[in-house]
Amino acid sequence: MPDVPETVGTPDGSVEFEHRPTTAQSFENALAKARNGTRLTVDDAVELLTTGTDRDGIDHYRKEQVLEAADRRRAEVVGDEVTFVANLNNNVTTACNTGCLFCNFKDRSEQFRSDYQEDHGGFTKTPSESREIVRDALDRGIYEVCSVSGLHPALALDDEHREILETSDRGDLNYRSPDEYEKDPATYCEQIRAMNVGDVHLHSMTPEEAYHARRGTDWSYEEVYGRLQDAGLDSVPGTAAEILVDEVRDVICPGKIGTDEWLEAMEAAASVGLDMTSTMMYGHVENERHRALHLQRIRDLQDRTGAITEFVPLSFVHEETPLYERGMVESGATVDEDELLIAVSRLFLDNVDHIQSSWVKYGDTQGLKMLTCGADDFMGTILSEEITKRAGGDYGEFRSFQEYADMITAIGRTPVERSTDYEQRRAIDPDADVLGPQLGPQADGTPLLD
Ligand SMILES: C[S@@+](CC[C@H](N)C(=O)[O-])C[C@H]1O[C@@H](n2cnc3c(N)ncnc32)[C@H](O)[C@@H]1O
Ligand SMILES: Nc1c(NC[C@H](O)[C@H](O)[C@H](O)CO)[nH]c(=O)[nH]c1=O
Ligand SMILES: N[C@@H](Cc1ccc(O)cc1)C(=O)O
Ligand code: SF4
């Protein structure tokens, strides 16, 4: 594929990837397997994602064949319903020194210290502030809280963990006492307890956050997720996955845990009985083989655990990120790449029922198109969004049930409100008088917002 760069530039030079998007398979064979439901190999996925390694660029006729096969598979697996959830994003802090080059959500933690005088755009919430925000949103009818945060140096798992961090003489633990900061995020368990209002479903603690929550100890991920579950955690966001191939992680997030550790944390979450989602952040330096290998690792994880409720492709938002500013990428994924990624995820992940189209990443028009390329879930109301916005995305921070009902019926599909685990579902009558959520404890059909 001459149009795929051999190398990616870094500030220190360039990196050559070992994994290349070449195969011994043909596009036609891969498509035939996709159509008849044979489990796909990594080579098959590369053929479909590239619309054939025998041709330069995207072949639009072949692309339509892949999208059609995926749309057909979606109809077989989940039918015509399009689901969404009434949820709130409540991220606790932007303080983070991990330094991922695709991320502009983070702010250097030094700026959060009491002795730092200048303004910065970041935030930290105390547990009582988190609780207030969740309470208000619950009153409005949401029943899921999604919370992902920066790795604030003062965050510990719980009091026992704080004691270990306070008394350790190791200098490499990325820990500082909360006394040094203007605001105290308290512990992960306190934040979880604070956000656990009513019967809300708490979706939090990515594998990277779990790693931070056990630093300096010999506790297993089972131990950490078990304690979080006792505090009220219900399920785990499968973010921090980025691309689950270490040669890519070494370029875009060298400070993050590696592929094996991410998988270890997810398996541990599943083993204590937590559900989880899964994601891939694509469209930066990686090639189609990296995307295919990532899908294989997710499919294998699901074969082992059965705990993954959905797969969420997260298209890289490039504008305000170090990867773009340093000239390591020229843009994010193209629309063709986005559509093929959704479609091949549907075809490859034969053991994950739901593929999400994220309106935060694609917007409404393209987000709806994704629902005809293999996706069947259209995310949630979220009420607040900081990660994509700070990276330069501008598709907004909120969708109402009215907007969901209008958009989904416009493409001839059935709008369905769902619980986080997809177990509870309620088909929505777009002509009904009340168009708000009804599945949560305080969801009485009142619209979330005007
Ligand atoms: C911002 S982090 C917050 C949680 C935690 N710090 C972690 O890394 O797991 C959550 C996820 O946001 C996604 N993300 C961050 N910046 C992004 C960008 N510019 N475009 C798309 N997704 C992005 C990444 O997939 C990342 O794992
Ligand atoms: N809950 C979901 C979100 N929430 C928005 C994120 O917090 C976010 O800012 C972004 O997606 C980070 O990459 N986004 C989804 O795409 N899907 C969700 O289910
Ligand atoms: N909040 C997201 C996006 C997301 C979250 C949870 C999910 O289950 C899926 C996607 C993030 O951290 O990127
Ligand atoms: S992706 Fe997460 S860990 Fe990485 S810099 Fe951003 S907030 Fe920190």
C-alpha cells in the first residue's frame, strides 16, 4: 500500500513499524468470509479495512460491499432497534502527568498546587461536588454516570492505599499529599461512594486509573476492582485501550500501561463480576494491521470473559493535540476509514453484540450514517463533555431524547432507551407526549432539558 507511510515522524526522528498492512489474503476471499459469517483473521480484517491491499487507496465500490455486509450482519444480530442511554459524564479531575500525545484533556498537576499563582483551565472536584452534580442529573432523569479522570498525584484507592503511599520512600510513585493542592480529590473509593446516589449505574475506573489506584502496592487488579465494586462501582470503561499494540503505544502514549497490563486489568474486572465496554482510538499514527490486531485482542478478551457489552470506536480528534502540533500526524481518520472501521468491527467482533456510533466523534449526520454501516447504539445524553472538546471537537455536549427520537426515526429505525448493560430496553413512541427517560429510578418521562 504505497499510500500508507512506512514510518511515522517523532520529535526525535522517525519510527519504523514492524507491523505492516500487507497480507497473503485477497479482498474477495475476505469479503466472502465476512458475508458467510466465517470467523475473520487479522489478514482478512486488513483486506477489508484497506478495501484490498492489491490496490492503492480506497476502492469505493469495494467499500460499499464491506458496509453492506456489516449492515446485514447488524440486522441479523440485533435487528432494527437503535439504542441510547440517559447518562451523565462527570469527570473528577484534569490533573495528569502521564503525557499521552493524543490528549489535550490533561493539565500538568503542578498547576493545581496551592502555591501556584497563575490561572489554568483545569479542574478538580471534591467528592461532595461530584455528589451534587450527580444528584442534579439524577433529578433530571439520568441513570448512568460515566466518570473518567486524569491521574492526579494525590489520588489513592482508599485510606489504606494512602497510608502506603504516604510512608513509602520510593520516589517513583507519582504521589503527593492532598495538602499540597488547592483542592482535594480524596480517594477513588470516596469519589465512587459520593457519586453512587440512588440506584445510579456507575461506569468508571479505566485500566489506566486502576493502575494508578494500585501503584506502590502488590495488590492485584482483582483486589483493586473488588474494593471499588464494594464502594459502588458497577462497570468499567474500556478506554485507555487506544491501540493495543505496543509499538504504537510507545509512540502515542509511552507513559501508559502496555497492552498486556491493560488486558490483565480488564480480565480482573470481569473476574470480580464487573461488566465492561471496549474501545479503540484510531486515526493517528497506526496502520490497518494495528487496527486489525487490536480487534483480535478485544475478540480474544471477550472469548475469555464474556463481559464486554459494547465496542466503541473513538476516532482521533487531532486539532489541539501534541501529535498534531508536533507534526507527527496531519489529521485524523478520513470518513472512508471511519465507516470501514465501524463495519469491520461489526464483522470481526462476532462475540460482541453492540457497536456504538459516537456522536461526540462523528456528529449527527455521520453518526446516523454509521448506524447503516454496522453500528446499532447511538451513545447517550452525557450532559457534559470535556475530552473531545478540549482536543478541538465541536459536536457539542448533549443530546436530548427528543433529538434521538427524531434522528433515529428519520432513518427508519426504532429508537430504544436502554440500560447500561442493555438488559432493560424501552422502545420509544416518537409521537408520545412525554419524551424523557423512563428506565431510571427518578426517570419519569420528563425531558432532560427543553
Ligand atoms: C482522556 S482519558 C481519561 C481517563 C484516563 N486518564 C485514561 O487515560 O484512561 C480517556 C480516553 O479519552 C480518549 N481520548 C483522549 N484524547 C482523545 C482525542 N484527542 N481524540 C479521541 N479520543 C481521545 C482516549 O481513548 C483515552 O483513553
Ligand atoms: N459515555 C460515552 C462517551 N462520553 C464522552 C467521553 O467522555 C469523551 O469525552 C470522549 O468520548 C473521549 O474520547 N463518549 C463516547 O464516545 N461513548 C460513550 O459511551
Ligand atoms: N468517556 C469515554 C468514552 C467512553 C467511555 C465509556 C465507554 O464505555 C465508552 C466510551 C472516554 O473515556 O473516552
Ligand atoms: S489520556 Fe488519560 S492518562 Fe493520558 S494524558 Fe490524557 S488523561 Fe492522562
